Amino acid sequence: MLKPNSSNRLQLYDLAGAQPQRRFSPYCWRTKLALAHKSLAFDTIPWRFTDKDAIAFSGQGRVPVLVDGDRIVFDSWTIATYLEDAYPARPSLFRGDGGRTATRFINTWADTVVSGGISRLIITDILGVLDEKDRSYFRETREKRFGATLEAVVADRQARVAGFRQSLEPLRAVLAMQPYLGGEAPLYADYIVFGCFQWARCASPFQLLLTDDPVWAWRNRLLCAFDGLAQKALGFPV
Ligand SMILES: N[C@@H](CCC(=O)N[C@@H](CS)C(=O)NCC(=O)O)C(=O)O
């Protein structure tokens, strides 16, 4: 397979909106925080949903796609395990094999309960930040997935957000005992769930969390991590 670049720095194809600096993929955020955790220098390449040709070299059509020298890795979970194995001397993302396998549950919970809940609250806002060329693709593929118009999907969100907050109780209960899912310091488990909230923050002004929620305080700690990597990103002040 042809190496797409010869840079020494890692390269990440990262979902962007109409504004190139609006980076809102939850999966790409997981990867960016994993790279920061490992102190790996990387450049991001803005990518839109319909730029399938730009990542055809990876053999599939979704981001994140990571290029590390001649290695091409896609899928946020696969990238995290790749980074853990390729850079074992750098801070661990999982703290051992048990941590790695247990974190699979967090990945699944985040992808179903957290992302699923958030998408039903903000999907029309996502449409609003997309590049013009992505809008009809996004609407068609997501309406097919939901079996409803995007407007119908978000209807009554002010009434439904309480149910979403309730669904975060397992996270809230753990954060009552420790500052991060990883314990005293964040691990990849934190970046997985945080990526969902950062997706919302970068794409939507809708307030998902109440400010007295321990999940809010945890999210703020992660916004500040790595010199404010996530906080500095273009988003909404929610
Ligand atoms: N399981 C994959 C999911 C990746 C994914 O769905 N990425 C979205 C962006 S958030 C994408 O590229 N979608 C392309 C499309 O819908 O055509 C991961 O964890 O990386």
C-alpha cells in the first residue's frame, strides 16, 4: 500500500464541518486525546463525510484514520490498541491487559447509551455545522438509520434531556468515588466517554449537562487536560 505522506509526525484524518477548525467527531476526539496521552506529536487533516476518495487508501470510508509512517490504522478502538502496543514505553492508555479488556465495555456503553442518547438530542444541530457538500448525504444516511426525519428525531428534546441525564447514572456513581474513570488520572476509558460530550460541544449549543452534575465537573477537568486541547477547539460554550 502506498504511503500517503513522508512526514515524521503522525497524521490523523479528522472530521470537520463547514469551518475547517470545527472538529466534531466523537471517535476522532478519542484518538486525539489518546495521542496527547502518549505525548505523540500529530497533525490533523480536515475531512468531510463525502471526501471518501481522500481516505480510500485506508480501504474504508470512516474517520479516524491514523497514518504513522507506513502504518495505516482506522477505527478509534483499533487505533487506541495500536498506540498502546506500538508505544509501550509511553504512558499507558489502559494500565494492563485487564484494563484493556474492561475498557471494551466502556467503549460499547459509550457508543450505544451515550452517543445514541446525544444524537437524539443534537442531530439537527450537527446538520447545521456541516459543510454544504455533506448535508444531503448526512440527512439521507441518518434518516435511513433512524427511520424518521432528523426534525422528528430531536422533537421534544427539552422534555427528553432529563432521561438522557438519568442514563449517565453509572458514570456519575463512579465519579462520586474517584475523579476519573481511570482513577486519580484519566485513561482511555475517560477519553472514550468524553469524546461523546466533546462531539456535542463542538456541534451544538444544546445544554446536555447541568452545572451541578459531577459529570459536568469531570468533563471540565478533561476539557482542561493536555493544555486545554479540547477546550481550545471550536465549539459552543456549553
Ligand atoms: N467504530 C468507528 C466509527 C467511526 C465513524 O463512524 N466515524 C464517522 C465520523 S464521526 C464517519 O466517518 N462516518 C462516515 C459516514 O457516515 O459516511 C470508530 O470507532 O472509529
